[in-house]
Amino acid sequence: MTQSTKKIDLRSDTVTQPTADMRHFMAEAKVGDDMYQEDPTVNALQEEVADLLGKEKALYVPTGSMANQIAIKLLTQPGDGMIVGNHAHNWMFESGAAGFISSIQLTPLTGDGRFTAQDVKAAYKPNQAPYHFAPTRLVSIENTHNVGGGLVWNQGEIAQVLATADELKIAKHLDGARLWNAAIYYGTELHTLTQGFDTVSVCLSKGLGAPVGSLLAGNSELIEKAYRYRRIMGGAMRQAGIIAAGGLYAVHHHRERLSEDHTNAQFLAKSLNEIKGLKVNIDSTHTNIVMADLTDKRLNAQVLEQKAKDQGILFLCVSDQRIRLVTHLDITQQDCEKAVETIQSLIKKSFLTVGC
Ligand SMILES: Cc1ncc(COP(=O)(O)O)c(C=O)c1O
């Protein structure tokens, strides 16, 4: 594809292509049968990520959804309750897996996806007579928060939520699919963001740009049990080092560059906010996700999405009045400029009313 016809795909950071160097590293990877825990590349990835996250062990799994669902299975019993933030991925976007696999009930909180210790106290249900409620056993935090627009949590707030969970004797899971981005935002080491959590999931196939894979980290006992749940869910693989190598390469080479994605997201947020008919909360654009609201009722996000797609600019319509753009490894500053130009010219034209 020539530069002039190159598609600019801002739908998600999951769309990245493995780089030539990553593919080379993958092709050269030493592999073994991971069911026997004999794949040296998987073992190296697991050890390295466990270390980065400050946890005893980590387990390589095919997807972030599987990592989250294994965690929920580990930390709950059927009939238990779990508190989650608004629009949490493990509540809304994993096809009802927590109910299907772990037979638990979810209590989603309101707000932008983040919540307070007070919210947890208010939502908490004890395990006591007359047993009207599903007893709360688990609270799950998503950092950064996807639907919240890549929002990072205040670290003090997290500490308070964790302290409250300890008082209430409930377990704590961190969905850190994009924790790499949060670490860059805070300018801190990953392990400082995982302290106090029983389990942490991280994805390699989002901002880091690996083609496949996530990890679930926790103490040795939990991760030993996680091996069985991974097997039950069909996620135990064989010569998985081929794909794990992409993850290992990404951990070594693509973490620091996430700051470029954040800079590009800031550029998009500021530029889109200047377009009449669009509003972006720049202060809430923390990492690589930009949410832009269509403020003029004559504009429709679905129509805008389609018209932009016709011109090679891809983003997601998340509601009639909201679009989402995500920066990543395959997006340059020039791509962002082109996306802004296209969106601006489409909005200027008057064909964007509902039903066109
Ligand atoms: C916050 C969050 N958690 C978990 C996942 C699940 O990852 P996967 O698509 O690998 O199942 C996603 C995917 O976008 C996500 O955004």
C-alpha cells in the first residue's frame, strides 16, 4: 500500500502489526512443549513479567479476557459477588464470562470507571443471615480504564480501596491490560502499581504491539491453581514460545515508546477539541485513548465513522454522539494530523445528519 492510500487505523491499539524485528525474533525463538512447562521462551516471558509486576509468578495465556476470568475463578466461589467499576471490561465485554464460568454476581458501580473506598463500602454485602445478598468476595480495578478513555487511577485512591478491601476481607484483582501505559503516565515502575493486589492481568497485544498474549500474575499458590483453570478454559498451548517471543520482544523494546502514543493522543485531543461540533475532555486524556463527543445534534457518530472510513481513517463510534480514537505503534504524528484534517473537513460538510 502506498503512503497516500495507507489506512490510518485508530480503532484500537489491538490492531498493530508485528514489526520486522519482532517477526525475526519470533522466528528465531527457542520453543518446547509448554504443557510440560518446557518452553524456554514462555518460561522467560513469565519470569520476566512476574518480576516486573513484583509478583511471585506469572502465567502466559492467549487473551486478556482469559487472564481476567481465571483470576475471577481463582478468587471467588459460585454465588459470590464481585464489585467492578462502571463499564469494566471483565463485566461488560467478556461475553458474560464471570456469570458463565464462575457463577458469580457482579455489582457494577457508577461513574467514569474509577471508584472510591467509600463506594466499595456502600456496595459491599456481608455473608450473613437472612442471606438476601450474594456475599462480596472480590473487587476489581481496571487501570488504565478503557471505556473511561484510558483513564489512570489516582494511586492514593487505589491504596484506600485496597485498605478497605482488606478490612472487609475481600480479594483484589487488577485488570492491567494497559498497565504499561499507566506506568509511563506516572513515570513509575510497574510493581509500584500492583502492590496489594492478589492478581494482576496484563496484555502484550495492546499498546506493546505483540500479536498475541496476556499474563496473569500472583503468588505461587494462586498461579499453580491458575494452570488448571487455563487448561479447563482451553488456553494451555504447546510450542507457544513462537508467540510468546513477540511478547518478550515487546516488553524489551516497546514499553518506553508508549510515551509517543500519549503525545499523539494529546495532539489528537487538543486538535479535535478545536473543531466546531466536537468536544474532548483534554484533562481526562491521560494515555493513548481519546474520546470525542459530537456536540451538535445534527452530527451522528456512526455516519462520521463511515464517511471517515471511506477516506481511509478508521476510528470507533461508541455511541451516537461519541467516537473513540486510540494511538499505537503503527500511528505517527503525521497520521494524527491527517485524521484531524479528514474529520474536520467531514464535519464542515453538511451531510452528516442522522439517516444520510
Ligand atoms: C481493559 C481491558 N481488559 C481486558 C481486555 C481483554 O483483552 P483480550 O481482547 O485480549 O481478551 C481488554 C481488551 O481490549 C481491555 O481493554
